[in-house]
Amino acid sequence: MPKITVEIPEELSEQLASVGDRLPELLALSLHQPPLPAYIYHYILSFLTSNPTPEQIAAFSPTPEMVARLCTLLQRHKAGEITDMERQELDEYERIEHLIVTIKAGNLPYLKSRS
């Protein structure tokens, strides 16, 4: 099994000592994290579970922070400077956008019937 040597702060060393032989498992788990921070998924799920009206669904949009991050990722992609992790993040934003567009498209008949 390969060995890796890294320098870490003392407080992190103490935390790692407390996990003992679970360190390889924890490292593997940390490499399989979702590409986006949990608060983004929470924002979307909170909205969807709030029983939104058809008008609220039509008006749903990303937060300004999400838009800013997406713009940054798109600029880096266009410039050819995007990292693999950023590409995964951009791909996840695209999947979420597709989901939201699909939900909004399914919402159109309800908006039309209210007009």
C-alpha cells in the first residue's frame, strides 16, 4: 500500500488521531462529495417542498451567489482554464438547470388555465 506524507496543522493532526484507522475511509468519502455545496441543493429542495404556486414556480431563479459562480465557471470554461473539479461543478449546474426548466415547462398549463 502506498504511503503519503503531508504537513498539516497541529489541530488537524489531533482530529486525525481521533479517527485512527478510519482515515483511508474518510479520505475516500471526501473524494466523492457532490460537486456543489449542500446549501445549493437545500435551497432548491426547500423551494420545491414549500408547495409553490404556479406563479412562484415560473418566477423561481438561482440566488445571486449561484449566478455569480456560474458566470465564473462559464468564463473559465470559455478561456480554457477550467479545472476538472470546476467542470464537474459546471456540469451539475447544467443538470439542475435542465431539471428546473423541465419543472417550469410542466407548470405552463397551470399558468395558462389561471389566465
